[in-house]
Amino acid sequence: MAAADHPAVVVNSQNRPLLTRLPAIAILVLVLGPVLIGLAGTLLPASGYLPALGGTEFSLAPAMALFAQPGILTSILLSLGTGLAATALSFGLVVFFTAGWLETRAFRAVTRLLSPLLSVPHAAAAIGLAFLVAPSGLVMRALSPWATGYNRPPDLLILHDPLGITMTAGLVAKEVPFLFLMLLAALPQSDARRRMRIAANLGYGRVSGFLKTVLPDLYAQIRLPVMAVLAYSTSVVDVAEILGPTTPAPLAPRIIDWMSDPDPALRFQASAGAALQLLVSAFALLLWRLGEILCSQFAKRTYGSGQRRRADRISRMTSLSLMTLLISAMVFALVILILWSVTKSWWFPATLPNSLTFNYWLGLWDIGGDLITNTIMIAGPVALLSLVLVIWQLETWTRANNQSSTLLKFLIFLPLIVPQVSFLFGLQIFFLLAGSDGSLAAVALAHLVFVLPYVFLALSDPWRHLDPRYSKVAASLGASDRRIFFRIRLPLLLRPVLVALAIGFAVSIGQYLPTLMIGVGRIATVTTESVALASGGNRSVIAIYAMLQLILPLIGFLLAALIPAMMFRHRPTLSPNR
């Protein structure tokens, strides 16, 4: 019988295109769907239409009430200025450090040190930095009284400064590790080492050669992560509440205050604020794009100038010094969190605690057991579901000879570019109307929107670079696609798969705004509790919850390292260390 006459073959042939689209459809529904629903649920009340609260007609009243708020222009400028500054400083530091120190011992050392810092949640990093640079922080204690003459904390506005300088520094400290690792992943595709060797042979300095020969292609590959950093920095809430100005605050924290106000009428104003935040972030992206064009035009003029700029020692040493300072600040911030978590008393200006206690840790489960349970029950399933969907999509692309979709990749990353506060409020209204607001399932779905892009980012590169000859040999021996996947690709990629799972788990743990808004106060995690306590006076308790934000992801990364080592200890060819 001919293959075309066989009914099973006909059905399989007809269904195959649909089956190959199923993972993409599932991802778009779970990731893009909440964003679109949330934006609609935000823009309608921003226009005055929300029948549940009596808004039955479209009007400009919410926008007029928003712009009548005191200091609203200052809030907009703070969000715009701190976001652009943090992104530009982070990107500039990463690029100049890579340009000046690629393939050196210093570069390899920084790579090893920055990678673990990526797993530190923003809120935990902000709390640690606050304990470090506050007027009563470790830096001032180390300098007092012998250098400063202070016997009590000085009256200096370091935290919550009106220009948002400390907030910007906190954002830079967290975004540099992310952008650095994105740049590392893109370096092999840009042929950086060969191009820099050619530039060096032509007499160019390291920095000049990198900027002229490598960066143009490299930037095209990391533009999307850079834009995600910019969108996040202009609309951040948790870091702004811990380190940012308060009189007035940046726009996003003020929107959250209006949303949580008991007066229902402020919901319209909050929606208008969320729509304004979308415009502010979009304007920041537009300014960044204009900056790209100007830099590109300037670079084209310098290409033919013949200037080699061999004397780049100042830029190299500056980038190395700043990178060392950033890593040191993050390490000391984590150390001070550990110290405060076991501190009974620590009076200024003592450099070390006066007395220690483990009572806070011993009683942790009694006071924080529910928080830990909620955190794990949300982060675990969300990370696992994200991993399954990403593997499903990557495996589909692999079987189609790596014909990946650029559009799908962009749509997967869209939730990282759209400000969270701009669509989470509308998503909150949707869950409220559906009767599922404040549930673990609703919070988990909100987390999935942000976790899945990071899992995809972590796993797509290792999956794409797996040598296809393994699968071809197995197929030539008669192995099915399913057998090739479970017996060859999955074992070979076990370590990056588990690392991607750990990254998803860590990202979910660090989600503050989705938990706060979709959980409507009924679902609390270690992150929401950390931010809520950050303005309190008991630093030991604050440090305990910040440490939990570090310990839970650390357990995931340790398991990601230990499981492959244990499974393949008798199979050196599959060892993750090879």
C-alpha cells in the first residue's frame, strides 16, 4: 500500500504543522495573553471606563486628577533620569571592561565572580546596599570615629536622596551582572577574538579595536536585553521603595500607593498613572534609540579617521576599578546581611556586632514558615512549567533544523520590555472579575509571564550549540525522535537544563510587584515581606528575610551543580566539568 493511501499517515501529515505550532501557541497564550489583557484592563479605567466602580463613560478626569497631583513632574523625571542613567552606566561599564580586558586573567576572575551575583534578587541586593552605605552603615562605621570624628550616625541624606543617586547605584549593581552575562553569551557569535587580533595587528588599542570591530555586531545581539534593563529601571518599584527618593517618589511607587489606597476613586487615577508609566518607559526607549542612531553616525565618521588610540590605559584601569568596586560592594552587602541576621546588638560606631544571637534563625519557621511555603509553592511549579514549555519549543525548532522564529523570540521577551505596573493593574482587575484574585494560581500565572523569558534566555544558547552530529548518528541507527531526545540530547544538556530551572526558580522568588498586586495582600512571600520590613527599625529581622531571598535560589543552583555530577560520576564523557 502506498504511503499516501495509508489513513494514519494522512492524519499524521495533516496534523504535523499544528503539532509544531502547539508550543508557540501555548507560550504566547501564557505570556503574551496576560500582557494584552492587562494593558486593556489598565487603559480602559485610565479613560474613565470601569463600570464596577461607577465609571460608565470615557473621560479625561483620571488624567486630569493625575497631573494635578503635587510633584508629578518630578516623579516622571526621576523615573526617566534614574532609568536612563542606570542603563547607560551599566552598559558602558560592561562594554569598556570587556573591551579592555577580554581574554585576560582579570576578565576570567570577574566572570567567575559576577555569575553568582546574577541570582541575587533586586530587593535583597538593595537591602544589603542600604545597610552598607546608610549613615549608620558599614562604610561609615569603618571610617568612624578615627577618620570622620562621628560618634553617632551623621545626619546625611544618603538613602532616599532627592536625585535618586543611591537608587541608580543600586540598579547598576544589579544590572551589570545581567548585561555582562548577556554579552558573554553573544561574544562567540561576533567572532570577537579574531577581530580583536586583526585590529591589534593593524595597530589599534584594545578598547578602540573592540569598539570599532566587535561592538557593532555584538550590540545587535544584546539590544533586547539592554532595552529590558531600561524598561525595568524606569518602572522599578522594590528598589525604589528601599533606596529611592520619597518626597516625591518616582512614578511607579506612587502608582502602587494609589492602587492600594482604600478610596476606590483613586483606582482611576492609578490606572492613568500606569498608562503614563507606559509612556515614560516608551519615551525612554525612544531616547535610547535616538542615542543609538547618534552613536552610529559618530562611529561611522571615526572609522575612516585612521586614529588607532593605542593609549587606552586610563579607560582600561577606570573600567577595572569600577568593576572591582561594584563586585566588592555587592560582596560586602551580602556579608553585612549575614552579620545583621545573627546580630543581637550593634551600636554605632562599632565596626563589628557587639553581641551575636541565633534566636532569629531558630524561631524563623514559627514566624515565617507560611512565607517560605508560599514562596516555594509558587516558584517551583512556575519554574518547572516554564522549563517544559521552553524545552518543547526548542526541541520543535531542533527537529525543524533550527529554523527559529525571530518574531516569537521578540514576543517572548515583550513582558520584560513593557513596564510591570502598566499591565499588572489591569490583570488584577481581570482576576478580580474572574473571582480568582488573591489565589496562588493567579500569582503563579503572573510570575510565569516574567519567568519564562529568563528560562528561554538561559537555555536557548546551550540547546542551539549542542553538536547535531550526535542526533544524526542516532537517527542513522534507527532511533526515534523521542528516544534521541531522552537518551542523547537531554542527558548531554542536563546541566544547562537544571541551571535554567534554577534561574527560573530564582526569578520567581524575586518577583515583588506581581505578588503584591495579583495576591492583593493575601499572598505573602519572602520578597514582599522583605520590602515591607525594609522601612522598619529591626535590621536583624530585615536581614533574615533578605537572606532567605538568597538562600532559596542558592539551594536551586547547588542542586543544578550536584545532580549532574552525581548522575555522571561514572561517565566522564557526560561530566558537566568537561
